[in-house]
Amino acid sequence: MVGMRDVAKKAGVSASSVSLVINGTGYVSDDMRKRVESAMRELNYVPNELARHFYRGRTGIVGVIVPTIRHPFFSTLTSALQHEFASRGLRTMLCSTADVEGGESQYVDMLRQHSLDALVVAAHTVHDAEYWSSIHRPIIAFDRYLGGDIAQVSSDHEQGGRLLADLLLRTGAKRVVMVGGPRSQFDDLGEGRTTFPTVRYVKTLEQRLDEAHIRHDYFEAGEVNDTEGIHPAVIRAFKECPRMDAFIGSDVAAAFAVQEARLRGINVPKKLQVIAYDGTMVADFAGLPMTVVQQDFTKIAAAIGERVEAQIDDDERVRDALIPVTLRESATTR
């Protein structure tokens, strides 16, 4: 196996000079750099990335904590994050809290022990803000509020609520039904504050519907990791609100709503608008074109990647980021 000393011998330089070229630490002349790079190509030498990271006091690994990868939103998000981190020379270590008991605390311990360079938290946590700020290591929250000291990346869910309200008002909706997480998440910090930014689209939409005197109902589908609770909640919505003319939920809930409408002989979208909130591929598998509030996973991942890298480089000027959402209407609602 070709090693660094072989490259040094081929280039006629010291091993330490080869290390400087590979790791980008310290000054080397252009001539020396060219000789080393030429020797590496001739010998087909590939630097050991892990060794390079350890040389810099890093691992090159970012931990990502999600509630579950069974939910299409988090599998799509994870895919986007892995692609983004790879483009930055980082690897992803994934933890699904629904599938690995105690996974969150294990990853925090790894972060504290410098076995991880950074941590992205996209799952609900029982720890308070003081716990997260006391870690003093790079942490980015996605769609979660972990405290004022922890940078947060979220989609602009208030904008999502406004887009939904404008659509429903324009299309003349009279009875709106929403399926989502527990209402307790809307006020889990008290006084109307929440650690779940996603609920803002529902709160914004409900406020606009109240102002327009449009009746609306909300059905709880359980925690986000309880994917088996979504379908029963959709069935309950159809049973209790047979005259609804607009249905809103996650991509999974919306897909179930299309199926349930077909079983009941309800024409979608003539009699019932079905609107999906997320924009994963599941929304395209429902069997009918649906209107979708699209979260931009590529931009979300890029914003997280930028903040992870900045914190790894000890940049303390990392701020929150709101990523715009868009409304993708099906041709039948335009």
C-alpha cells in the first residue's frame, strides 16, 4: 500500500511537507505543492480522510437525531443532509430516537467527548434550554426550539399558514379539516410558546379562518413517530365531518385522505380539496394530483450545512434561518 513516505520519496521532499500539502496547514511553495500533487497522482495515493480529520482535531462526522426514518419527511430530510454534508467533506451518523432507546443521550455524550464534530437535533427532546447551552459544542436545531443559544433552522411555517389561508379563501372553502400532531405541542412551553415551530402553520391558518368565519376542525394523529396513528385519525375526520370540503395534513395524511374519499365516493378535488403539507414523493403517490405546500429540502440542508461548518470553525456569529415554502397547486384548483 502506498503511504505518505512513498509520496515524499517520489516528490523529493520530506514527509512533513507532504502532510502540509494534504492537510492544507502551513505554507508550502507552489513548486513543492505541484511536485507533491504530481507524485500523488503517479502513485495513485489517496489521503486517509479520517487521519486528516484527526490531525486537525476533528472526526469529520456529524450526528443527526430524528424522531424516526419511517416517516417520509425525515427520510427525505436525512437524504438531503447526507448529500449536503458529503459535499462539505463530512459524514453523517444517523440516530432515530423511536428506534434506538437512549440514542439522544448517547449522541450528546459522543459530542462532548469529541467523537462527533457537531450535532443536528431534529427530534423532540425532554431536556431544557440550559441543558443544551451547557454542552458548549456545535449544535444546530431543525424545526425545534432548544433555547436561545442554539441556532435553529426551520421552514417558514407562518408563511405556509398564510399560503393555505389565501388558497382556501380564494377557492371558497366552507368546512376545513386538519389532521396533525397533539394539540399539547402548540403550547408546550406555556403562554402560547412552543418548541415545535411546525405548529405555526396550523395556528396561522386557524386565525385566518376564524377571521373569515370559516368553520374548521382539528384531529390529533399522535406524535410524528406514530405513523400508524395517521390513518385512524383520517378515518375519524371523515366520519365526524362528512361535509368537509377541504382537508389538510402531512403528505401521508393527505394520501390517506384521497384513499378514504374514493372509498366514500367523494370526488377529489370537485367535492373535496386535499392539500398536503411537506412535499415529499409521497404526495405524488396518492393517485391524484394534490395541491402541496412544498418545503425546500435542498435549501434546508444547505442552511444546516452552512451553520454546522461555521460552528465547527468556531464562528460564534451563527444565526437562525427561515427557509421559504412554496405552494404547488394542482391544475384543478387554479
